[in-house]
Amino acid sequence: MIAILFFAAFVVIGDAFAVLIASFFEPISETASLLVFLGLFVGVFCVAWILAVHVTERFFVTDPRS
């Protein structure tokens, strides 16, 4: 459950940055802005899941060998 919460938080943060970056391309071309946003939007999901798993394993999973 905690991994999903981290994932959602990372997605919200990442998508906020995607909107910010895409807004820089909007004066040039709306089509380019949309393509940049969609590329970043998809990439954020991949990166957010990797980060969520990493954070969850590092800080919330105890080592059974200890």
C-alpha cells in the first residue's frame, strides 16, 4: 500500500514538471508542446514506479536475515 502512495506522489510531482516543461514549447508550436507532454507523461509513470519501489524497499522493508 505504501508503494502505491509513493507512486502516486511521484506521478503528481513528475506530471507537474511535465506541464511546466511542455509550457515552454507552447509558444513555438502547440503540436510540439503536446508531443513533449505526452512523452514526458508516459516516462513519468516508468520513472515513478522505479522510484516508488526503491524508496519502499530501502526505508520500509526490513531485512529478514537481521
